[in-house]
Amino acid sequence: MRHTPLAAAIAIAAGSLAWSASADAAVVTFDTGTLIIPMDVDYQDTGMLKAFGLLDKLLRAGVPVQWVIKAPKVVVNAALGRFEDDFTASATDFKTPATVITAHGYRGGPFVIKASDAAAAKPIITAWQAANTTAVHVATAPFSGNISRTLTAAPRIAVFGDGNESIAFSYLNAAGILDGNGLVWSKTSVDLLTPAMVMGPSSSNHKDGALFRPSGEPAFCEIMTMHWGVNESEVAEVTAELAQFLNYPVHVNGECQAVNAIEGAPPTGGRSNFVSTAGFAWPAPSQPSAVEFVNSGLPFAQMDGPFGIIGGSEPAYALGPGSKYYDDGIVMVKGAGKATGLQDVWMTGYANTGKGTCVISDVGCVVDGKALGKVSYLGGHQYDVKTPISTSPKTQGTRLFLNSLYEAGCVTDEGQPKLTFTKSGPAETASATVTYTISWTNAGLGPAIGAQVKDTLPAGSSFVSATAGGTAAGGVVTWSLGDVAKGGSGSVDVTITLPSPGVYANVASSTYKVGLNTWSATSNTVTTKFVDCAGDAASTCICGDAGACDDAAASDGGGSTDGSAVDATSSTDASGFGDTTTSGDATSSDGAAGSDGTAGSDGTTSSDGTTSSDGTTSSDGTTAEDTNIGDGSSDDTSMTDDGAVGDDATTTTDGSVIGDDASVDGALNPGGPDGDAGTGDTGGCGCGVAKRDDTPWSLALLALGLLVRRRRQTAA
């Protein structure tokens, strides 16, 4: 953060926190095929103003444009308005490729479209050149230049109805910049704002005028006022609204007497003190006989060709008694030989809205949590719009005014919203009903206007509900988020029912307005696997709230190899006997058990399906007393309290089961402790709850143990 000493003192005194980024951008290399819009009189003498119209068209179409400016920049000849070259490049003419440009020194702050964006730009340029004279070149070799600003959005511009709005109309229409409805500017333009509209209904609420949306976010990127009387009755409230407006990365442009109406000095003007501590002197100083240029590396200062001085009630500005600029670096054109603050013609600075400000060379300015806008002041009543500009020097003031429109933070990338969306939901589920959460954060300096989120539901799924007023239509759930301010965040939920087991991908999308552009963003993709725990043969185990596992069998006790086992499982030592015990209809149609559960030759199956280690079966289906129970106990086969077999419940030598009791569902799990599957099991998933109701099987085992114990006691 680079405050001037005065600005720093004000910021510190106010207890504010200030931040900005460095203005110094690295020199980059542009590829062959890069498009160049020259801004020097060698190639754009006639099309200088129309170049801004083409720029506006490109931005409205979403084509980013680089403003390439050498900084700092030396004045080569002030009388001729000649400055250092910004870069040197070889090219051909876009419209007439046979015209070759060899090692030309591009000056005046040319606009550049990267080769990667050229395909999107070419149709727009072709259409523009069919009706307008604007030169565009195509680079035939790589070249290097300093990106001063990256322009990413077309500004929504308001013109203040101060009685001299026709001056603004002449500048905008000469460039071919249309109003918010895409029409030529006139007194019927939708974005012409009267003083009453800017003031709003209340004199106590300074954000209730037409410069603001109902949310309190700015409705415009810029407002232009050309000549407004310093003693107008609306001045105080209009400037109060402007002060609130400038707490966003926007731009206020004033010309001639409108400057003193805004900046003022007691008793005249609004006394807003946006760029000075005590306003400008009144009456204004005389028209300078010649000018000099300073701070020529700033985007606002870009020009090529002589500057013509014009008169008016305020052809220049002088600081009032005791007044100082917060940043002397804001002045770019002033009376020749005059100190800054005595006869200043053209200036742009960050606005001080009460808590401090930044130096103009900073890119982006946040003070006290607010991203400040800029103020541009131009002396002289009305500049020309005639070309060629080399023979119409009084048109240079119009070019400078247009510069400021496209340097605003709401046009360049540093002042834009940075809205990110994140979607979350279950990776796996055993329930058909699933809830997804969509979260967002705006990490940028500007607001996202009229944000809307859409979530296209997976094919075949059914909408259940949505939070925050989300509505479903045609398989798409839509939320209107409104305006998302700098630092704003939030989330919404949607609950759906998946149609059948399978894998479902889901992604959310969003649209929002930035200036005249509609931007879009997408979330990450969430993939959800829906497992049918009642009969799916999938290999994934779903744990947690679902409380269910899949059908995959453990290697020491799985179902049949053909997957036909449905209602019961088999496990190696689940009963404490030597061989696999099979219950119910777990045996497959081919009679095979699991991987090591095939009934041996000595394994005769009783009527209830239990098999003893020596194959003896009693008439009622229970194992005879000579069954080898004594050594069939196992410390890894216990009945847990949910029926799974764990290591804390073993079968005793007399067949009784101690430790945990069999639960109602009687499920078996021969793996790890307390019913958890062991890592050595093929189908083990760490699931503490089994998916099937094996009550008959576990009860049979318990009954068998009790029966054997009783027989042994009888025999004894």
C-alpha cells in the first residue's frame, strides 16, 4: 500500500485499514496472430474515437482486451503531444492483409487482443469495420509489452441530466458507444438520470437514489456530469449520493463547472473533498496558454498528437486556500510551467470518502473494507469530436475523457467480482434420497449483480425440496441469489430422490451481471454412487447413517460364486464348528457355498441347513453329540450385540456362547473386533452393521449351542 504522506495520515487518523495492489505489471510476450488496435496518429488518426466504440463492442461480447502501456513514460515533444513508444511490432492490416507494417513503434496506449482470443474478436471487428473507420493490425511475429490493465466488462454508463447532457451524448455517440439498451444516446436514453433520480426520496439515506440497486449495490459503473451550476439546490444531496457510490470500484467523471459543483470550496459546490482536503478555488483560474504533461504512464493520460486548449467557466482548476491533493500524482495535464495545484486541466484520483485513499498508481484500493472508486476532472466546457485528430487538437480532451471510462475498476479485472461455487454431496449412499449443498463466495472487489444458480437434476431423479426458495421446473432447480456483494457468501440445499442404483454426476451453474455483461460460473462435479443394499452385488460398502453394506462376501465366508445367495451368508468359523455352516437359502443353485464354504464330502446337510464338522446330522436337523465342538471354538468368532460375530464373544468347549448376545437381526461378521470386518476379508469394508436380517441363522446357532450343552450335561 503506497499512501501519500497526507493520505496516510488521514487513513491512520481514521483508524482505517487500507490495501492496494502494485500497478507495475510484468512485461509479457504476445504471440503471432495477436490483434492490435493502434492508438497513434500514424494508423488511427481518423478512427481514434471510433476505436473506443470497437473496444466497447468487444467487451460487450465478452472478449478481454489488454491495455498495453509503457510505464513510466517519457514525454518526447509536448507541443506535438508525442510520447515514448509503448512497444514495437510487425504486423499486417486486418482489413487489407497485403498492407505490411514493419517494426512500428506503437504509441498512445494501444489496445491488444491476445492471439488466443482473436477468433472470438474477428467477427466483431469485421462487422465494425464494415460501418466504421477503425484500424486493426495482426501481429506477424511475437512482441513484448507491458499490460497496464486487462479490460473484461463493458461499463453501464449513466449520464447526469444537468442541463448540459448533450455534451456527454456528443462524446459517446462520436465513439459509437451505445446506451444500456444498445441505442444511440439521447434525452430518451434509459440511463439518463435527473438530479431528482440521483438524490432519491430521502435526504438522510444517501443510497436510495438511482445510482443504487435495492440491495444497496451500485446500479452503474460510471456517471458523467458535464456542466452543473455550483449553486444548484440539489448539489448537497447529489454529492452525498456520489460519496456512497464511490465506496465501490466505480467512476465519477466531471467536466467544467460540474467539477466545482462536486469538489467545491465553501461556500460553493458540494464540498465533497474527494481528491483534495478543502476543494478548489472559485472562481476558477484562467485558461492556460500552453500545457505540459506529467504522469504520462497512467492509462488516463494516453494520447498521441497535439492537445488543444479550450475555454469555459472552468478551463482549469486551482486548489482552494489551505487545500492539498491527497496524491499529487493524479494530475496529468496542467498549465505549462505551473506548479501542480495552480492551473490543472486533467486529473484522476481515488476518491477519499472519509477514511483515507490510495495513490493513483495503485491498482485497486480498499480502505476500511471498502473498494474505492475513482474521480476524473477535466477543465474546459466542451471538446470537439472531429477527426483526423492530428488536425483537430481540440478533440484530444474527448479522447482523454473516453480513456477514463475504460480504466474504471468496474471495467478492469481488478475491480470485478470473483464468484466461486462449490457443490458437495455424498460420494456413496444406500438411500435413494440425497441432499446436495451448493455454496458460493465472492472474493472479488466488485458485486455480482442478479446472481442466479441452476442445478440440473440427474436423469430420472425426482425433486423433493430446496431451501432458500429454490423452484423446480423441467428437471432444473433454480435459485435467485440477488446481488452478491464483495465478500458475500452463502449456500442452498436441494434434496432429490435417485431413481435406481447406479452412479450419478451432478454440477451446478450460475449466471450474474457485471456491467453490461452476463458472466457464468460452474461448480465442481459431485459423483454419487447409489447402492441397493437389499440385493445389489456391488463391491462397495456404505457405512454411516445408511447403516448398510453391500453384498460382497468376505473371502473366508462369502456367498456363492454365481452371486445367487441372497438371504444369508456363510462364514468359516462362525458357529465354532470346523466347516462352513450354511443357513436358509444362502446356498446357491449349484449347491456351492462361498470361497472356502463348499460343503465337504463329510458334510451332510440337515433339514434346517446346519452342517457339522463330521457330517453327522440328527433327525431334527441338529448336530449329534459326537460333533467336534470342543476344538471348534474360535476367538475371532463372537456374537456381537447386533448379531455379528466378534472377538469378544466365543463359543465355549461345551458349545455355549459367551460375551455379547446375538441381536435381533443375527447378522454375522467374521472379521475384526466388535463386529468390524477384518482387513483380510475380500468384502470387508469396515462396516459395523450388516445389511441383511439373518435372525433365523443366528438363533439356530444359539439353539444348537444350548442343545449340545444340555446333551453333555445329561451324558455327564
